[in-house]
Amino acid sequence: ISACLVGSEMCIRDSCGIAQQTHHARITLDMSPGIVASAPPVAVRVTLIRTDTRAELLQDLDVANSAARLAGRFSREVREQNVGALIARLTESITGMLDLRQRAADQSFLRYRLREVNHDSRVVVPEVLWDFCSDTALVTRAVRSVPLSDAKALRAHGLDPAQLIATWIEVFFETALGEGVFHAGLEAAGAAVSIEPDTFGALVLDGDSP
């Protein structure tokens, strides 16, 4: 499968302290030479990890690891608190966050669990377009949405903010306790509601909110 970029709009955001760029674009999937002209463009969301920021973070972690080893030679307290192990765990966690293939896999699994296994229509997890993903790029189908915090916009679309907040609370705890997943897209500040016809009123869990 190949694709042709037919238009894009870029916005830059900072998520979880890791600088990343989010692009909104439309692509035409080249499935077959005979149907390219009739295939409508697909709206997508492209999340990119800034390679310069990733390099800086990894360098900082190396420095922290070296500092922990050095401090451990001279400080009994540092050895007792096992600071080196804490730095190693932090490095593993951040390295995973910086690899968008892991985020894509997590999103695909969550989509499968909520959609195919639980048949949960309260939540929509955008489809991952794996052919365009890499360790620094995550491409998913875009879902038009409005912020859960924007009561005026919700009412303008005929949605009840109070009912959506009640649904958000249910989904937040069921996803965390039932599926063992905490998704930043369910944080109050970042929660969004779909206004797409086929998923209207569902909470949206995007991949750039790990």
C-alpha cells in the first residue's frame, strides 16, 4: 500500500513532557491502479517524535546513570536506595514512550479489546495505519471531535455535557481497573468527544496521548 499526501495542516504540542508534533493531513490510499481516481482521501492524524529531543533525552539519561554509579561509590545512602535501579527503570519507561511503534501496538490492542471483545460503543479508538508507522511516526485515522471541557460546543452539537462526564467517569475507571490501562486521553483536560456520524458522542482515545 502506498499513499499520496493531498493536503496537511500542522499543529505542535507537548505531551507528557516529550516534545512531539501532531500533523492533520489527508492521504489517498493507493490500493489498486484501477480505483485510485475514485478512492476518496482519508483524513489522518500524524504524530511525530522530534529526533533532536529524543537524542537529548537519551543523553540526559546516560548522564544520570553515570552520576548514579559514581555517587554509589561514595555514598552508602545512594547504594541503599538503589538509585541506579530507579534510573534504569526510568530509562526503560522513557525509551518505550519514545518508540511510537510501541504506542501504535498499544493503541491497536486497546481498539481490539474495546471494539471487538467488549463491544463498547462509548469509546472510539482510531485505527492505526501500520504501513505508515515507524519508531518516530504514528499515523491513525482522524476522528473529528470537540473537547469534553467545552460545554458550549457540546451543546451546539446536541450533546449533554453532564451525561458525557458521567460516561467519562465510568470509562476512566473501567479502562483502568478492568483493562489495566491508563490512557492520558481520558484525563479531564485532554478528553474529547467524537462528532463523526458513525461514532457520534463517543469518547476519543488518540495515540498521541499515551
